[in-house]
Amino acid sequence: MKTIQEARTLLQRLPQQSLGFYPTPLHRLERLSRQLGVELYLKRDDLSGVNLFGGNKIRKLEYLLGDAVDRGCGAAITYGATQSNHAMQTAAACRRCGLAPILYLVSVVEPDPRQLRANLLLDSVLGAEVHIVPMAPGETEAAAEARAFRMGADHAARLEAQGTGCCDIPMGGANPLGSVGFIGGWVELREQLEALGVAADWVCHATGTGGTLAGLAAGRALLGDDTRILPVSVSAKDTGYEARTARLANEALALLGAEERVEAEALAVARDYYAPGYEIPNEAGNGAVRLLARTEGILLDPVYSGKAFGGMVDQIRRGRIPQGSTVVFWHTGGATALFAEGEIVGDLAQREEG
């Protein structure tokens, strides 16, 4: 177990680019706390920078691109769906660091090339080199992603052969170096809570590729906290997800030279809230978007934060998160999805009667 200062010293061991505006705000949701019967705080990584459309990936990119710059790379390749927040944030961060951004994006929802929306529009404004990877008839999302990874690896090899160093970043920045960013995020949260004289019982967030969860769990282990983490899945997860994420957390801790470890049993993911699928809205998720907007004036998105917030609210209402608990919801950004294709937005686009 480390002190906050000892953890900060470990984090300084690795190359890092300054990309975000930290610490991100932490504030109590006054009206919703009264309504739900818990002390509910919002950790605002949607306001992290590097531009108006921040999000949780910036913390990871500070280390991923810090390493790329340190190695003299001239380009970075990454992956995601066509409306990937990670891909857009990578493109923005690359421009800040002077690297060329290259994106391989799987069309889970088919975009209209004549009318770019949301993150695809921002990718274009940022001048990213975008390669759309269509899903073949009957092809699974995982198979299309694997094909995109092979295409990206071939592209990186061509650049290397031409003398341009290339950083190959996995989906969501989910590798040990990226997860270090959220070890720093947990340390930051602890500092803020201590300044407020508050101890969190729960931290809730959306989990996809697992890099954010790995970093938060590693940060919790590093500081010896007993706060419970509620990761809400935004896509299908197999039974090995927790074990892989724990390994990722431990590899991130090893990069810092820390001996603390994360056990898979401490990473129980709530799998009941993502259906019918990734980038497909559901009633609870969109209801959560409306709930936070209409009680606090703050926007979530229908793909990630909306489904996670909806899962957290359900856990509170069912008593699985007890009344009177202090809960932090980690807002991971992504509100650009509110301006995406209709299949992603769902009934949020419909005018309500009355």
C-alpha cells in the first residue's frame, strides 16, 4: 500500500505528454442525490480536454503518446467503431503532439459518407487518415475488428519500412501503458475526496475494452482503498473478461515497479445493461440520459455513459447499492454520440408529447 505522494512519484517514472486539464472536476449532484437517497458525485472526465470533446481516453493517451514521442514516432495508428470516442480523442491528441493520426474504423453502424456526423466529422476536421472497414455479411464484430488490426499492422510495417516510426495503439488504449493513466486518475480522485472530507463507498463507470477498469482497480490496490468499483458493461463480455482485465491491471502496476496486485474476483462486471448490443440504444440507457439532463442539466451519451448511469441507478433502486452510500459516477465523455446516426441515438431524437 502506497501513500498518495509515493504513488505520484511512481507515476513520474514513465514518459508522459500533457494533454488534459487535470484534475477534472468532482462535484455533488444535489437534486439527484436527494431523489435517489445516496450521496452522488460526478467525476467529470468529459471535461478533460484536449478540446471541447474530452473523455477518459485522454488520460491513457498521455502515457501512450508520451512513449511514442519518446521513441521518435511520426505517426500513430488506432482502431474502433466508426463513432469511436477513443479514435477521435487519439486524432486530437496526435495533433497536439505533432504525430499523424491513422484510424481503422469498423462500421458497426454504417455511416453515410455524404453526411459525416459526430466523431466521424471531427476525425475529418482533425485531418485524420480514416480507413472504414465494412462488416461483411454474416461477419461478427470481433472478426471485423481482427481484420482491422491486421490491416493496421500492415500499414505500420509499411511506414516503418519507409523510415516513419509508428505507434500502434489498441482499441480503447487498453494496454498496460494506457491503463497507467487511470492509476493516476484514481490517485487524483482520492486527493479530491480527501479535500472534501468524503470517503467513497462506490465508484461506477462504463467498461468496454477494459483499460479504464484495469487502471482504476490498479489505483485502488496501489493505495489500499476499500471502495467498491461497479463496472457496467457496454458490450458483450465473456467469462474470462475479469481475469484478462486483472492481468492488465497487474501489468500496469509492474510498469511502475509496484508490488501490489489486483485479483479478478474484485472486478465483478455488471453485464445486464448493454443489450441489445454495442452502439444499439436501450430504454434504460436513454432514460438515464434524460434523467441526468432533466435533474442536473448534464449530458450523457446512449452508447457508454448512459447505459452505465442507468445500470448504477438500477443498482441503487434495487438496494444493491444501499441508501446513504457515497457514490462516484465517472463520466467518461462521449456526448458526441448524441449527434450520431439515428440507429445510435434511438428514441432520444423523438419529440415527446404533452
